[in-house]
Amino acid sequence: MAYGLSLYVVRRSAAWKAKSALVKGSIMAAFGAAVLGQAAYRLAFPHPPAAEAMGIMGLAAWPDIMTGAALAVFVLRSAFRVLGRARAELRAAVPVS
């Protein structure tokens, strides 16, 4: 959806592009928040892996949670940068009356 929106606004005004960036940044922020929420939930309420997934995968569970949390923070930082730039572009594109 985000890529389709990006293609749609390629030849549109700066306001369209800024609004598109706001949508994309919001989607990124939602995904990042969801991943962080899941990581926090798993830290707060740990449960052993299913019997089929034990062994090597069981040993990798803790680094996996930490990696997921780090990636979520990275995505959220990127999302907030995109949102900030989009807002600035939108303010610059809207004529002052």
C-alpha cells in the first residue's frame, strides 16, 4: 500500500508528497510500536517454547527478543524522522493566508 501511494504521488504537488509521507511514516510507526509491544509482552510474560521448537531455537529466543526490540526502535526512529520531515514539507507547501 505504501509503495503504491508513493508511485501515485510521484508527479503530484509537494503537499501530496508530504501527505503520502505522513501516511507512510504512520504505518512505519504502527509496525514499530507493535513489534516493541510484542517484545515487551514477551519479556513480561515469558513462556517456554513448544516442545517442537525447543533445543537450538530455545537457546536463540532471548537474543531474538533483543534483536526484535532493537529493530523496532530503529524503525520507530525512522518513522518519526519521516513524519517530522513530512510535516515540515506540508507546512512549507500550504500557502499562508
